[in-house]
Amino acid sequence: MKINVHAGHNPAGKIACGAVGLINESIENRRITEEMISQLRQLGHTVYNCTVDNGTGQADVLKKIVAKCNAHAVDLDVSIHFNSGAADPTGNQKTTGVETFVYSSSSKAMPYAEKVCQMISSLGFQNRGVKYSQTLYVLKNTKAPSMLIECCFVDDKDDVQLYNYRNMASAIVYAITGARVSKPAETEEAKPGEETPVGDKDARYRVQIGAYSEKSNAEAMKKKLKDAGFEAFIIQA
Ligand SMILES: [Zn+2]
């Protein structure tokens, strides 16, 4: 496939930057964009990064993004965003979750948008579904089928604790291509019906290795695992 990917908004701290909450949209959407592009290229797809870092305002950012998108004939345009408005800074044990936008129900991006919601929700995020918008500038003005992804909420503690940019990017790449990049031997992926100690990134069931009252002890174990080649992260209970 040929795919355009861009992070919405100007960079963090500039005019027309993205939403800021417990995490920063303009930082995370660029991480996801870079990771997606790396994975898509490893899978043999042609990808263009249409992110804009020098817009003079919101309208200018959007105009420049669309100009970059339309400079390439592609199968799909993907716009990476994060949502805000959940107003759950302390956590209520429920994510607010993922939603995607396409221009209309007849958009050729519709099947991708549905699959993106499914795959991100399989990471544990609530699925808010596919929505239609005839007013979102990028959806309206790009030539190729286009989808906008609101990965999760920057101001929901549950979303933020679950969020990991690599897993998010992998879920989107899998939704678009039906494929995953092969992982190093230590993180061998579980085949359907099979489980491995550190395997499938989409699994809802995870193996915990320790619980500590001192954060420093948790950090030390995390480092030990990372040094040993395992993906590790800390969840505060
Ligand atoms: Zn946004």
C-alpha cells in the first residue's frame, strides 16, 4: 500500500499545538506517527510523513498538511490525534477510549476506521466507534480516502496508564495492513490459542512480576527486565 501519515497540530509549545492533559497530544502523536512509519516500511509499504511543524496558526497547519498529503497519490491518509474532555485526572477505573472519523459512511476509509477502533479497543480502551464528519478539514480536502484517529484521551488517567505509543502504533498498523512487524526472539508473539510469558501486545491478560510499596524498587525491577530484553512497565495501583 501507499499511505500518508501525519500527526495533527503544530509541535508542543508552539501556536496551534494539540491538547495538553496528563500527556501532550503533539508529543505523543509524533511518537506514534514515527513508530507507524517505521513499522509500515518494515512491512514493505510506501509511507509519506505529512506532519507539519511550522504552521503559523491552526488553519495554516491544516492547509499545509493537506498540501503535503495531496502531493502523493496514496491509498489512504491517516491523521493521528488524541482526544480531550474526559476530565478524569484521578482515574475512575474506566477508559474513555478511542474513536475514529471518516467523511461519510461511503468513505473507502470506513473499513480501516472500524478496524482501528477494534484493534485499539483490544488493547483495553473503550471503543467509541467510527464517526462521520463533513467539516473536519483534512477529511474534507484530502484526495485519497482519509481517516482521523483519536487514539485515546490525554486527560483520562485510565487511558494514560494503559497507553503505550508502540502498542498503539502496532494496533493501528495491524488494523490497516493485517500484518505485524516481526519482533525480537525474546518477545516472540503468541500464536492464536497460545500464550507466551511476554507475548502478544494485544492480549488482555498480562503476567505481573512484582508488586512494591517503594517506587524505586519497582523502577529497579523494570530496569532489570529491560536490560534482560523484556518490555516492562509500571502501573500504579
Ligand atoms: Zn487533535
